[in-house]
Amino acid sequence: MKEINKCLFPAAGYGTRFLPATKAIPKEMLPILTKPLIQYGVEEAKLAGMNTMAIVTGRGKRSIEDHFDISYELEHQIKGTSKEHYLTKIRNLINNLTFTYVRQKSMRGLGDAILTGKSLIGDEPFAVVLADDLCVSKDSGVLSQMVQVYKKYGKSIVAIETIDKNDTNKYGIIEGKLIEENIYEVSNMIEKPEPQNAPTNLAIIGRYILTPEIFDILQRTKPGVGGEVQITDALLTLSKEDKVLALKFDGERFDCGSLDGFMKATNYLYKQEQN
Ligand code: G1P
């Protein structure tokens, strides 16, 4: 079985919910404490053993590339001073990971963003992180937990959590058979169903492990909810061949695409830092 070395970050969205903050700053660069959102995702992927971060960007996202690159002027100013330690974590990422980029020219949905990343991924299994969803867990990161499941089954995996039944229209919802503690074999999935049409309240969160056959399927997938190509619809096709699992992960997830989740994540991590 091929190892998972690459992690794809769809990061071309406009971040309209955070305007005007996101007018000139990508939403992925908004900080939770002193780190931009996307850095949390990159650290989680590194912890799970991945060494290449494949980022799907768009116009106005240059600061993401600058963040994961050396700033010579800053290095020069700070070298040998008492402030040098502020750069330790980001230097560690820059020195040990490869960052690759491709631009999504028009926003046609998450499925289209993932398909745009094909040129960076090639013919191998890969992870996907939606940086909006900040995940924390006590023992091992969510992606690390998913890699363990992948090593056992070799199938595509979505991370899920139980949500309030009234919120099903914000998520991809899965239905499936429990095959081992916290692991479901997915038989059905629907993107953002109204509560009365939702088969369960098991919601997909922004962590995926995908096998490369997903690219061909995405190419054939017609636009769905919102007129956008949905990864949920492509995974539904794959699930018909019993090739998709869902993992109820151990940990907590904050929806940093909403102000409420963003504040909760900030408070949670700030409290942790104080202890
Ligand atoms: C996307 C996916 C959805 C998933 C969600 C997780 O939706 O389409 O299936 O549940 O991410 O955050 P979005 O939040 O981009 O509308």
C-alpha cells in the first residue's frame, strides 16, 4: 500500500463571512493566537507523517506562499536577538516540508478545488484539510488517526462528528454500517440536506483521505448543491463500491469559518497556553 505523503489544502475561497478582515488577507491567514489558521492544518499533516503540502490558491492569496517561505529581511533583523525563538516553529516547517501551489481560476466548489490539485498530487493517496476546521485532540491529531485507519483498510476516509439535527444543511451527511468502534462503512452520503431529509446526524468535517481514483470520478461529477461540484457527490459514487469509510475521530473541532467557532477556538487555545 502506498504511503500518504501529500496533503491538499483547498484555499481559494473568498472568506466572505469574515469581511472586511478578509478583503486583503486570505481567510486562511487569519490568526488564532499567533499562528495563521492554515499553519495549524500544516502542523497536523506533518504530525501525521506527510511531507508535501499541496495548496490550491487563487488570486489574492500570495501571503500564504510568503508565510511558508524564508523572509531574509526578517531573518537578518532577528538573528542572534532574544526574539529569535518566535521563528522556531515556522522555520521548522519551512525546513522540513515541501510546499507546492496551483491556482484555481474560478470557484466551482470543493470538488473542483480538489480536482484542480490533481497536478500537485499525481497517482497516489492523499489527505485533504479544510483549514477552516481547526481540530485539536489530546493524543494524536485527527489526520494521524485517519492514517492509522487507512493503513488497515486502504480505502478513502472522511472524518465525522455527531451534530445537532437542525444543522444538517451545513454539512455533508453520511449513512453507514458500523464495522468497528467509531468506523463506519459508508452506504450513502448527501451534501447539506434539510433536517427532514437527512438520514442521520453524522456530519463530515474538513478532513479526508482520498485514493487517486477520486480524480476520474470528480471529472465526471456534475455540479450539485449550490451549482458547485461537490466532493460529497464524488465520494457517494465511490461508496457504491464499498470504498469509503467514516471515522468518528477522537478530539474536538472548531468551525473557524464562523465567528462563533473562531472565538471558541481562540479561547480554548488561549486557556491551554496559560496552563
Ligand atoms: C464542505 C463540504 C461539506 C463538509 C464541510 C466541513 O462544506 O462540502 O460536505 O461537511 O465542508 O466543514 P463547506 O463548509 O465548504 O460549505
